Amino acid sequence: MEALAGQIGSCRKCALALSRTRTVPGEGPAPCRVMLIGEGPGKKEDESGRPFVGRAGAILSDLLARIGLSREDVFITSVVKCRPPANRTPGKGEIAACMPFLDRQIAVLSPAVLVPMGRVATSAIFSRYGVSFPSFREVRGRSVLVSEMETGREMRIVPVYHPAVITHNPPARAALEEDFMRLGEILADLH
Ligand code: URA
């Protein structure tokens, strides 16, 4: 993982490299059981080089605590490892350029469950695994079985709302909490 973080740190494959302060490869246990995947680093993450340390991170820690997990129990990363300027949505080309890093992380960390957070991450992960994506609403909180790219190992994808959803849409809190409760149930069933 350290070698991979080094490669991410010197990556210049897309224009996000021009405006970033630091790359944010992600952090957590290796190997890991659960891998949470956000959209891309925000301002605080770009400054610190660590994932989900801003407002979304505080919400995420709270959601994890409700299902008996802490940040240290899960690997946390994003589909792009550099901050998009002004927190805009990462473009298709940027996601495609960064995807080999996520592929390698998944191969090395060997997670049982991938948890894309929000529509952008879910769409990127579903398309990477060749799973059709009708709409985010239809797949959130559900478990989809896929084969890991490099090893063929069985793995689940469980999309959830992005923790930051409640910062611009407070009534979405119930749906966000429901998704994490479902994730907790799915993880309990995997034991
Ligand atoms: N949102 C993300 O998707 N990733 C972060 O690291 C922070 C906020």
C-alpha cells in the first residue's frame, strides 16, 4: 500500500494533478473487510492528505459508530485521489484515469464489501464491474455480488448515500441512516 501511495503521490495522468495540494490515497487496515469509497477529496482532505477529515468525515464517523464500527475498522478512499477544483464532480476521464489505483487497492486489500458512497462513486464502481445501473435510488442499501477483477474472488457492492448529502439536503438524514443500518445488517449476515 505504501508503494501504491507513492505512485498516487507522483501521478500526473489527469488535470486534477495541476490544482491539488496533496493526493489522498486513503487509509485503513490492510487487508480490510470493508472498503468505503467516496467521490473525491474536499478542501480539508486536499490540505491534509487524509480522507474524510472534514464535515462529511464527522458525519461518516457517527454513521459508522451506529453500526458498531470505527474509522479504524474500515478502509476509506475515493474514486479520485485528488481534489476537483471547487469540489466539482470529477469528470468521466478523471475517474477513468484514477481507476487503476482503486483496482490495485481492491486487489491488495481484498475487501469482502465495497461501499460506494453517493451516486458518482456508485455509478463508477458499477460500470467498472459491468453491473447495470438503473438509478442510484434503486440500488442503494442493496447488496450486489460481483467477482473481483484480478482474482475472481467473490465480493459484494453495497451502495449507500454519501454522508455529505445531509449538508445540502437535511431531510435525507433518514435515508442516509437507513442505508448504513442496512450495511450493518448485511455485514452481520456475512459473519
Ligand atoms: N467526500 C469524499 O467523497 N471524499 C472525501 O475524502 C471527503 C469528502
